[in-house]
Amino acid sequence: MKKTVKILTALLLTNMVAALPSSANTSIHINSNSLANLTWQDVAFSETVKTTLSEQQKQHLTLPFAGTESPIATYRIPANQGALQIEIVSPVGKDSVFVPSAIVLDSHFNVAATYPSSEFKFYEERGMQPNRYAAELKLTPAPNQNYIYLLVYTTQQDLAKSTMVPHPAKTYAKGTGKQPPALDDIEVKHSLNGQISVNVTNSDGTRFIGIPTNVFSSEKPSKTIATSAAPVVMDEKENVNKATAPIKAVPHSATAQNAPVTSNKAVEMPVDKDTEIYFNQAVTKALKAGDVNKAMNLVNEAEKLGLTSPRQIFLKHVSSK
């Protein structure tokens, strides 16, 4: 048993220094007044919300980061019910498709994560599902947030492209187990017109929304600086990247936490007690579920925040086995 504990401890330490792939760029700034004037659709759990988009709904606010005025789909998602899985789908129309990109904002409307169109995969028609672009976002809102926000748009770069979709006769042949006919695929133009479907369910993701980004930065500033919190986002496949500077709070926002900027050392300022409780509970829950890898990831991030209790919980649990 002691050998097992040593192995797990070694894995934990290895995980703490492992370099993970970079996350999507979050260097997008959106005027807070523009965000305040948007209408955010509420999305209930396990409910699919569909939004029809058209060229007549173009928004000027997307011009700086999308390169064009794009229609947008905007959603307000509960952030106080645990980890989330958000599925975004854009079906291919008869002769066009809206190719989505997405922005996730924390409760203060700070940009927390960006998902460029490259994160949305093309899926061929199958069963009741049409040809479509789709992506799944696994997010874990940090404490003290009632809502997070999702904004979907398209870019000038994507509008200049097209997608080749299988001829319907080929799709039908595949579905019936027959040899597909030798027919050319159909070129579908990318458009400002289309439809977005969003579905939110509970998940076990470890991509955090609302924890200060700066404490995870690998850069080494000349001194420790206290700044207002910008959100951080992370999951199993992606590491943390810098978030943008915070945007002025608007209605439905929660209290932001201040966090220091340091190099990859323990944080020199006290961490909010709710954050420590959150990590302790998350590590305990992961261990009870037998998910050691997730528990190690959580301990890793807690250590970067200067928290030691999550690691103690982890070691105590594995040593008791």
C-alpha cells in the first residue's frame, strides 16, 4: 500500500509541473455599455434554445474582433448549479451555413474564454441530425457567480470560405448500408444567415470560469502587483491563457475578487475562503468518484493559487486506501 501511495504522490508532483497545451486566445475587448444593452436569452438546464440569425441583425460591436458586423446569439446561463456542458450547434441550411465562433464571459462580463471557429467541428448528417458545425464547452463556474454569458458570432475570415457537404444521395446510401454513388459533394457558402442551438447540462469539467487569470501566468513580472480579477479558463485539454482586462460590471454581476500577479510560485496574498472551500470540496468529490486524474488537476491549480489544503486532502485520501 505504501508503494501505491508513493506512486500516486509522484504522479501528483509530475502533474504539477507538466506543461499543458495553450488555451484559446482571450484578447477580445467588448464595450461594457454595448453588453449591457444586449438581450440575453435565459437557458434552463436540459433545454435546447434555438436562435435564428439573419443579415438584418448585424451588430456593430463584433467589428473589432470579428472583422465584420455579425448577427449574434446571446445566452445567460446559470452558474450556481455546478459544472456545465454547453453544446452549440449550427445546422447547415439548403445552400448556406452560419459558421460560429463563441465568447464566454464571467458574471462581470469579463471575457473568460474564446472559441474560434476552428473549435467547431463539421459533422455529416446522421440519423435525425443534419449536417452541422458543433462544439461542446465543459466549464466550471467559480463561486459567487449567479450567471455566466455566452455570445456566438461569425467572422469575416469564415464568411470568405465555404464548406463541402456530402451529396444527399451519398448520405442516404451510407445510412442504408449501400455503396454511395459517385456524385460530387455540394459546396455550401458561409453566411450571416443561419440558426444556433444551445443546450446546457451538468458536467464534470474542470475548466474554471471566474478565477483570476494572472496567478496562472508563466510570465515573471518584476514585482507582485494586486489587480482586479480577470477570469481564467481551463480544462483537461487546455492550459490557461491570459484573459482581457476587466470590463465594468453590469446587472446580474457578482462580486469580483482581487488577485495578485506572480510567477509560478504560491500566491503571496490571501486567497478568498470560498475559493479554498470550493477546491477542497471539488477534490474530495473527485476522489470519492474515483477520478484521481481530475483530483490531481484540481490540486495542481489550487497549489498555483497558494492553497495547500487540497493537496493534504488528496494525500490523506490515498494514504488511507
